[in-house]
Amino acid sequence: MVLRDFEQSWARCAGGLGCLAGLALVLTGCGQFFPPLSSTGGGGTSSGDNIYIGNLGTSTPTIAGITIANSAVSAISGSDWDSSYSPNTMVVTQNDEYLFMGSDSGEILSFPIDSDGALGSGTAAASVIGSAMAIDTSGNWLIVADLSGDVYAYGLDSSNGTLTSPLSSGTAAMSGCVPTTNLAGGTPGIVVAPGDNYIYVTCGTAGVYTFSFDSSSGDLASVNSTLTPKQSGDADYGIAIAPSGDYLYVAETGIGALRVFSISSSNGTLSETTSLGSPYKTATGAYGVLVDSTGSYVYVTNRTQGTISGFSIGSTGALTALSGSPFATGTLPQTIVEDKSDTYIAVACAGGSPDLEIYTIGTTGALTEFKSETTGTDPTQATSLAVTH
């Protein structure tokens, strides 16, 4: 792994049963194949530094793929692929063998990743409208928030890309919540704590929900009360957690700011760090959030303004705006991710100009434009991102 110097997200679905290996398939369409994305069969672990981009498009939704190597960016063979349904949210398994895509079709699709990073044919893995997804650090659970306001813990077999349906104890309701990721597409709206013991979900004007999680059984349970936005009409979108598990970061529109919360190690509850300065002003349309792999910096996409606000994270948890922040992006920047090498940050811009913006991270956290990429036939409406590990 390359280290830089010394620093370093309408219809209610019923349940959502997955494809259980060796058992009878009970889902309509489960196990059937969608139109192939490439001629390769997939299933070989990719060793590449790959970024996958979900494009809503105007008629045909697609997934594009790029790889970063030797300070250059190139398209993965076969990109850009027909994804069959709108890629609202995507995530790559820890072993880099499968990409899961949530859409408004009522199915979560599983795509094998070939050794060169190309995607194989998509298979229905679960029947649920996935608006936000995350994989726990063990790689054994796919956590899904759906449009009905429920959270599910699917057992994940990363060797074959199948999901096991959640137990009743692996399902939790979020009363009053409609996850925010589907409408604008791709906002990271769910995170799993580094210890795999808590899960946090953003729900727009309903705020942030907290759940305890048992990674040995998949059990979920609501923790305490919902954290509401600062003022009526505001909405919580992007969410990220510090690598240490000590702090949670939430982008909130309306006030146009980043809210910072300390996380109780005993019960996972949240306390805003108001004494340290939270909420921290960003710009209009605060949307996606990323904490870098070292826990040194946090970045927020400002969808309305077309910028990224960056902050350094102090030893006390207080934030300081980075020199040069905010940094210019394309139009309507949404999802933001860090690449496999921990050297670059990529941003999907739903309004294009460009579709994908890639930056290098300086030794002080400042962003410098590295490459800009077109991710398909304009307007692509690039909204969701997933990266290899």
C-alpha cells in the first residue's frame, strides 16, 4: 500500500430473502442472470486500484470502471457496462471479488469482478430496494437500508457473492425514516463502526439512527433516540466515521455544515462536540462525507455550490479548515471516496463537467486536481462510487 509521506452512502419491499446456497431459491428472479456486463466470467480477485462509477443516465443506467496505476488513469476493459437498473448505491467486498449494487428495482445485484477489474454478469442476490449499503470489517455482513425505512443484516459469502436472508433479529425499523440516498443517488447514508458493534444511518429530515450490531449473529437493535437535524426542514445526508471509531461526521443541509459527534464506547450513543465548534460551516448543499484512512482529514461535498470543504482533525477532535478550502469540483458533486492506495480522492459529479474528478491529497490535506474523467455518454449523471480495498 502506498502511504503519502507520513500522513495519512416508494414501494415497500416485503422482507428481502436472499439466495441461500444449497437451498431452494424462494425469490422471484433470484439466481437468474441479467444482461451480461462483459464477456469475462469474473470471480478472480482483482489486485488493481479500481474505482467503479454508477451512472443513472437518461435512458440506460450504466457502471463505468477505471484503474489507477503508475500515476495514470485508464478505463477497465469493457467499461462502460449496462447495469440494467439504476445504481443507487454500490460496495465492493473486502476480498475484491464481488460488487453489490442496490437499485430501485427491488433487487440487490451481485457482480463478479474479474482479475483485470472487469465486471461479469449481474445476479439477483436479494429482494429489497437498497438505498444505502455497507459491509462490516469482517466482510461477513452486508448492511442494507431500504426505502421502506428498515435496516437489514444479510449474511455475505464473499467467495461466491451470495447473500443469506436476515433473521428477524437482523431486521430493524426506522420509524419515520426514508433513507436519503435514492432520490439524489449515491450519498453514503450508512456506516458500520470499526469494531462492528454499531451502525449509523442517515435519514434526511428524520435525522440519524443508531443501532447496535452483533457481528457473530447479525442481530440489530435500536439504540436510544433518533438524532434530529439542527432545525426543522434541514436534512442529514452524508455520513462517515473516524478510523478510531471515536467520532461520527454528518453533512447537514439547510445550515450547510458538518456536524461532529463523539461516540460513546459503552453504548454507541452520540454527543455533539459543540464545545469544540460543531457544527462546522461548509457551503450550500452539504452532501457527501469522507474521512481519510489515517483519520487526519475530513472532506464534505457541497452539491449546490460545486466544491469540497476540507478540514484537518485535531487531537481533541476539533476541526480546522484546510488552506485552499473549499476546492472546486464539477457540477453537483455527490459521493466521495478514497482510493485503494490512500493517495487519491474521487468525486462523482451528477451534473457533469466532469463526471468524475480525481485529486491527490497533499501532506497538509489540501486537494490538487489529478485527473478528470468522462464516465459514459453525457449526461451520465454519475452518482455512486465503489472502490477496491
